[in-house]
Amino acid sequence: MLLTAKAEVDDRVAGLDAGADDYLPKPFAMKELLARVRSMTRRVNEYSGDDLVYGDTRLSVSDFALSATNTVRLSIKEFELMQALMMNRDIPLSTEILLERVWKNEAEAGEDTVWLYISYLRGKLKAIGSPVRIEGEKGGEFYLACE
């Protein structure tokens, strides 16, 4: 995020084109700065460019692949869900948090949606021969465990 005194449209465009995710000219209200920071933290999974590894299982950011003994490609939502679980593997994540992070509170998404995608990922972890498993029950909290 750029915080700058340059407020002209051309300056904003140049800053965003240079790679900034947000641009806030001075003077700014502290409430707006805090709201923009909260917004960026909700999108944190979009900024992670590194592959994630847990046990012998790798989640590849570049091609949405999940691999252990074998490799399988994930859909965007499967990838985002697995990424959230791997980035927080020591922290149980509630169904509500997963809905907020992965489905961004999409109106049609609900508890059953999360459960369906957890089931998909459990099957894919098994298919690639991973010792990693997703623990948790429908409507509750989910976390990764490794044998």
C-alpha cells in the first residue's frame, strides 16, 4: 500500500501500475487507512507467492497442484481452501472463517459448500498418497494433521 502526498490521478495510476495493491494519498482519515488494511488482510491468501509444504505434501502456487507421491491439480476454490488450511495448520478454522476467506461470503455458499470441498480435498490427499489429513466434522472446525 502506498501512502503518499501525490494525489493526482496520473500519480495513482503510476503507483498501482508499479505494483502497489492500494494507494492512499495524504491527508487521509485513520478510519479509512485501518479499513484498507483490514481489507488487505482479508485478501492475504492472494499475496502468498511461495509454495506451501506440510509433511511431504506440497501445494504449488504456480499451477494449483497438490503433490506427495503423486500430483493432482486443484480447482481455484480447492486451492484457496487448502492454502488456508496449510497457512494455519496449527489453528483450527471454523466453517464461518473458511466461508469468509475462501468464498468471500458469497450468497450461495454455506456450511454444505465447505463440507463438500473438504470432502473433495480429503479424496485428493488420499489419491496422491499424502500422510496429511483434514480433521474436523461438518459445521465445526477444520485443521490439518500429519501421520
